[in-house]
Amino acid sequence: PKSLLMSGTQFLCFGEYLLYRGSENYSMNSCETIELFYNIRTDLDKLKYAVYITKIVNDVTTENQNNYKVLQLFLNTLYVISNTDKDLELISSIFRIRLLSIIGYRPEITQCKICKQRENLTKFSIIDNGFKCESCGKPDKGAINMNETTKDAIRYIILSDAKKIYSFQVPKETMEELKIISKVYLTEKLEKEYRV
């Protein structure tokens, strides 16, 4: 408790750490704090969503693996949660879709997964990982309906620059569709259900 390095061990502290490896674990030699995300600590709703995304990130990353893109997404997400009043459910939906794309579950978003046509894409197939047209989507009982705005939002989330993924708003109906698609897709691919 009296250590000068205590601030660097707080939950959600982002910093630069100097570690040395012991026989069984690491010890911290020094730490320079970069960001504490203080606003998250003072708001229970924001804290709840920050804990939620932290659990997911912990499950999809491993030690000594290059996780730069996951870290970038994680930090951008925490920044948006901390410093804006954006809808927390929209933030977590965007996070889930982008994270899955980064870790190898990027869905097909340019054409129908089955017939390859680029028009009338109205379904998101969880099983086949991507968009389907109306006719190919009908036999797929797990396919989720999506409107044009939802389709555009998913494309934007996956294709946009990492720093801009949270720079849009959507109507309530689209937010609901994004929430359902991202939650079901995450549960299917990670084979685990996460609760906020």
C-alpha cells in the first residue's frame, strides 16, 4: 500500500511499465502513468461497461502475443466511455463487431455469402459469418434481419480508421439491431456469453 508504484496498479490504468522477470512471475520496477480514465471511476454505468469490455479483452488476448490492434481498440473504447456521453450500448456493440473483425472473425460485408450478389442484403448470418440476400437468408433460421442503416453501420465499424469508429450516431431501431447482431455473433464465435 505504501509503494510509489501503487497508482500504476489501479484498474484501467494505462501506462508505461518496466518489468523484470523472476523465476515464476514478473515484478514492476517502475511505472509512468499515461491515462487513468478517471471519469469511468465516478460513474457506475460507465464502470460496468468498462468491466464488461475488459473481461472480453482478457479472454481474447494472451501473454507475449502482439495485440496492438486490440489494445488500440480497447483504449479508444475506454476513452469514448470516459470522455463522452455516447450511448453505452452503442459503444459496446461497436466494440464487439470491431474486436471480432480484428481477432479473425471478420464477416463478409460486401456481398451475399452464398450467391455473391451485392444487392438486397437484408440478413446477417451468424453461422455463415456475413451478409446474405433476402432469398439466401430465408432458409438460414439463425440469420438476423437488418435494415439499410444497420448494414452501413456494420461496414463503417469494420472498414473505418481505428480512431473514427465511434464518430457516428444511429437511430434507435438500428442501435437495437446492432446490439442483437453483435451480442449473438460474439457469443457464437467466442463460445461464451458475456453480461454487462
